[in-house]
Amino acid sequence: MKIRTWDNVIVIAWKSKWIKGNVMKVFRDKNRVIVKWVNIVTRHVKKQGTKPWEKIKFEKAIDASNVMLVCPYTEKPTRIWFVMINEKSKQKKFRFSKKAVKELSKKPEEVIIK
């Protein structure tokens, strides 16, 4: 999964489409993510002893295929790819903004796309 915690994403397929938010938590084994202010559910908690009843609102996880990363340069949903520099380090870059590659390296022969 290419999505990590605190990435900016946009919901592309869910009840509340086209909402931008941050990823709060990633569940890699289930391929699900929790996005802030998306898929909010209400839970009613019963009265226990002297504590009164209450409503609790929280976000539930949605499938990772329903979100796309937002490019910081164009503010549009985009796919990502990885750029390797000198076979040592791998960095996440956005597919449709070429600015990311130009900022990374001035020499095109140093950049290996995988």
C-alpha cells in the first residue's frame, strides 16, 4: 500500500465523495484507512451507574482503493510512482507533476524510474 499516515487524500468512491482529508491511521493487513471527517458514525452509550448516557461520534475505516493521494503542486488527485536515486534511496513522487522530479535531481541520468 502506497498510502501512509498523514498523507493528504481525496475520497473518490464513497457516500461522501470528493472530500479532502488527512489519513489518521492505516491498517495494512486489512487494506483500510481512516480519513479525518469521512465515514463518521454515531454510537450511543448506555447509562452506567452515575455516568449519564452519551453520543460518541468517530471515524470508521474505509477501503484504501476508495481514496487517492492529492498532489501538493496541483491540488488534484493523482497516482504516485517511486524514483530511485543512485540505487540507494527511494522517494515517493506524484505522477502528473514533473516538478517533483526536477526538484529531486538536476541531472536526468541520476534518476532511475521503477
